[in-house]
Amino acid sequence: MIKKEEVFKIGLFAKPHGIKGELSLITNSDVFDDTDDPYVVCDIDGILVPFFIEDYRYKSDSVVLVKLEYVDNEDAAREFVNREVFYPLNAVEDSDLVGDMTWDSFIGYMVTDERLGELGNITDVDDSTINVLFQVKYEGEDILFPAVEDLITDVDHENKRLTVSLPEGLLDL
């Protein structure tokens, strides 16, 4: 039996795509690229159930078209609409995790700096370089700052809040 603490949320199934059972998965995660036999987990009536991925392809930066095994038509795919999608923690490299979460898991969290106050919600995570960056819309501008544990002073997962202590002048760059 899969336990809630063994998975982390990677997105949400939005709607069926076409008539062959494909689903649009809204996500900012690229976890499928790191494994040969990917699967996702969905909460079905309070039970976490794994579903193996037959095929997937990227439609955009935030939408992956996913074909689950044994989901072969639009009606079967509709059963997954608006379901949260989870991924097993043990299938992700430790270097990509922060505690029990990936950096992508913080998208949507409100960021508060200890000195400046509320900055805004994390809108994206840039992991295209060796330094992972959080993107936040602050005073109408997109700002980036390092996603490093040393800058994080508090995390409130229940209220989706992240408190940071950014070095003075970092936002002025």
C-alpha cells in the first residue's frame, strides 16, 4: 500500500486529449525523463493507486500529454479529470529533493522575506542551469533568487508559505 509520505504532488490531470485515452497533465516537473518505467499515483476514493505510463509527450512547458496503461478511450480518461497527480519519492534522485519535496513542489507558495515582507507567489522554478532558481512576481516584475536551503528559514506546507532571508541587495540586481 502506498502512503502519502512516500509520494509528492507533481500536478493535476486537466482533461482528456483526443479519443484514445490521453490526458493533459498540468505540471512543471520533468520526473518522467529520469526513469525507464514511469508511473504516477492518484488518490482514488482515499486510496493511493499507481498507474503506469504507456507513453507521454510534452505539449508545452507546463502540459504533458500522458497515456496511462488500460485507459484507452475518452470516457475512461474522463475519470481522471481534476485528480491530483503524485510521483513516488523513491523514484527521484536525492539531489533533486528538498527534504521530501522537489523544488517544483514549491510552485504556488507565497514567499515572505524576513526583511522585505511578502514578495509574491512562486510562479516557476528554473532548473536549466546548475543553480536552481525560484521565480516570483514582485512589484510587477519577475524576479529570480536561488532555491537553496540556506536561504529558507521556515516552510509552512499547510498554508503554502515559504519564509526566506535573502541577502541584502539581491533583488536590486
